[in-house]
Amino acid sequence: MWVSASDIGRAASCPRYLQLKMEGHAVSHEARYARRQGDRAHKAFNQSLSSNDRRCFIASYHYGADDPRTEVLRLFRNIYLHRSVTGRLLIWVYYKTGPLWIHLCRWCTPIHTLTGIFVIQVTRQAHRLLVCERVIANNPASKMVSITDARD
């Protein structure tokens, strides 16, 4: 009997995987869903290791470049926005206008306040989505476990 490396990897997370496969059992809906979630988390982890794009102008301005909340937004960009043409267009517009927004924030207190509120809301929504999709909980490279406890 020949066993592939992928089967060995799957058996590490499900000890009965090989036995069930050899007996001809179908993979359950729950197991397929869990595998998709794991694949998504694995992809996010790999992207977080290989992504050199640290641009996140407004969040870096408000939180700091290495703040976990800024990392949440980078992870959201890398996983969700890069998927679609609309998301990539949004990223392109943001990269073109982000530095201007920073200058406006430094010059005008109301703009600083409004962008701060906006960034807080976007960060919370991105964090909720990433937790819901189990990207953050399964991503050892992320330090976002207590993001909701962070001061705004």
C-alpha cells in the first residue's frame, strides 16, 4: 500500500483519516468545511511570511507601523482585497491617495479625528471577519488575539 505525503499530513490532524479512506468512507461536510478553513489559514500564514508590502499609510499613522491592528488591515488586504479586480482597484486608489490623507490629517484636526474613527471601524470589521474565518486564530504569525482589548 502506497501513502502520499498529503495523506500523511491529513492523518496528522485526523488520526483515523487513513483508516476511513481505506474503508471507502466519504468525507463529511463538516470535515470539508474544516479543511477549507485550514487551507485558508495556511494560505494566510504563508502570505504573512512572504509579504513584503508593509504599506498601510493611515493605520500606520494612527496606530504605528508594527501595531497588531495595522497587521489586521494588512492581512485583510492580502487575503480578501487582492482576490478581486474591485479590491485591487481599491488598493491602487488607496496607495495613490494615502500619503495625501496623512498630510491632511497632520494639517487638519477634524480630518485626523474622522480618519481615526473610520480606521477604528474598518479595523474592527476586518478583525471580526478574520476571526470568523478562523484566519487569525490559526495564524501563528499573527499577534492579534487581544486586538479588541487594544486601546483606540
